[in-house]
Amino acid sequence: MVVIKSTSARKIKDSRGEATILVEIKTNVGKFSASAPNGKSKGKHEAKPYKKNLEGDIKALKDLGEYFSEDILEDFNDLKRVEDIVEGHVGANTLFALESAVLKAMAKEQKKEIWELINPFAKKMPCLVGNCVGGGKHSSPVGGKKPDFQEFELIPNTKTIKEAYEKNLQTQKMIKVFLKKEDEKFKESFNDENAWETSLNEKQVLDILKKTKIPLGIDVASSSFYKRRKYKYENPSLDRTSEEQMFYLSNLIKNFRLIYIEDPFDEEDFDSFAKLLKKFPNSLIVGDDLTVTNLKRVKKAAEKKAINALIVKPNQNGSLIQVKEICKFAKENEIKIVFSHRSGETGENILADLTFGFQADYFKSGISSKVREIKIKRLIEIEKKLK
């Protein structure tokens, strides 16, 4: 059993140099800490990272410290007791970091891996989704231009996580050669998520990526350029209605055999998601801004048959109890689960344990950069131990 004796928190910097939270707990089995990432491309329905601000959450956690001492925490579902104490006092980032630290304490006390606290019978490894070339909010313009879509994904079909990771790394290096050739403005620069920045548009990027023969995906992040009922493209400059967006995306899916399409329409347009899914039932039509790791939104998407896959970003919700409910609901409704990092990451690797514990189908954590690789390497470590 774990008893929390005190809680504290402090500011740290994420991979973009922005402030985020690290929570530390003192328990009867030692000290444990965990941090939360920051998102840049946020759905308007996602939970607030802090109740008012980061400093306020740090103070609230310190003030609440003594309230935990009477609770005995023995299994994953006991996180509900933690949530009952902090509810209304802290935001999603703080709650996620706190619960992650508690899981580390439980795992240590029980001499288990963190994922075993969620599902000791977990066996299936997820497929890697690697962001190879970037655009949208995560990227800076190159020579005044960038792709309107946010991510261009490599989804290798390999037997192991290690093989997929190595394939993505090799392919990303190879893509640099192609970008140098096709984009005279290419500067060999990386964006927030260590994806290549380019002046090319989405069609030109996909033309390059299809040479790899690796299954491809896109994160359109369409809410980020949807204004006054039009999708306002800048590279090249043109406006598309929802019908024109449907026609355009349908052609891209067919021409490039895309197996993964994330946020193809605005975050309120459940109906267009549903039409696209009906048209391409064998591709993954993925909700992120649409569903924001929120059970109500996920249930609405399922009811409208708008998605067959969803992004789970634990700090988008904060409550790992609710993350568990979302994963359970997704499985019952044959919706694929994609656990995902954020653009402002930290050296925290618990996302890998959560991904495996909840038996997610896909794991999105970039391709390179230390803060992303640390999560993929944790999955590789889990994979090795299972053999």
C-alpha cells in the first residue's frame, strides 16, 4: 500500500522552452515525481491545463498535501481518491502529473511495471506513428511557405517496435535527401516535434513520402485553418468549402493510399467526418480536436459514426480514471486507440506504460529528439522484457 505524506510542484521547461509542471510526492515508499507536457495545437473543448495558472496549481497542490495522508492507495482505481481530493483545485496538467507520480509509487511498492497496474495481461504492442515532415502550427515557414497540414506520418508495418523505430529514423534521413532535391529553400531545419520543415505543399510532400513504400498518414489539423465556414489554405492560397475539402481529401486518400487521416474537418463538423468514414471505411479516420480525450465527445463521435480511431492525450483530460473509461468505450465500439505525445514534451516516459497498459493500437511520439525517443525506447524495453 502507498500513503502520500506530502505533495509539491515546481515549474520546469518543456522541449519548446515553455513552462510546464513537475509534481513530486513523498510517500511511505520514497519520493516520486512526474511531469506533464504542453500542447500547442489545442482543441477548444479540451480541459484547461491549470485551474487559473501554473503558479496557482503549484500553491493548491502544496495546500492540499495533508489531505492525502488518510488514503491508502493500492491499485489503479484508487486514483479516484486522489481525484476526489484535488477536484476543482487544479487543472489537467497538474492532475496528470500527480496521478503519474502516484502510479510510480504503487509500481515500486508492488515491485511491478507501471503498465501491470493497468493490465497485467497486456501483450499486444502498438504500431508506431512517426511524424516525418511537418507544417501547420508546429512549423515555421521556409522561404515564406509551409504545408497547411500539420503532420505527415510514417506508419511502418514491422514485427517489432524496435524495427519500426529504426525504419522511421532511417527513412527520415532519406527524406532529407529528397527534400534537398525538391525544395530549393530547404534549410535542414526541424519543427517543434523534430519533423522536417519545408516550403512544399501537402501534395508535394506526399509525392516524396510515397517513394518510401511505407504506409502513410496525415494530421490535417483542419480546425487551425478553418475560418468563416471555409478551409483557408495558404500554400497555395485558396479557400475550400466543406464539400470541396471532402473532394480534395478523398483524392489524396486514393492517390497516396493514406491509411491514417487525423482531424480532416473542423472540430464541430461530426457529419463530414462521418461522410469521409463511410467513403473510406478501411482507412483510419481519427478524431483529435474533435474528441479531445473527452468521454462525452467520444460518445457523440461514436453515435454519429464519425470516427473509427481516436487520439488519447492523457494530459488533455488529466484524469487517468477517465482515460481508462475512454479506452474501454473505444474497444467496445471498435474504435482504434492512438496514444499521443504533445508538441511541448518533457523527459517523462510514462506515456509508453499507459499506451501498453491500455493496449492501444497505435503510439504517436514523433521519430527523433531525445524527449520523444525516451518514450519509444521505454516501449522497446517493455517489448524486450515480454520475450
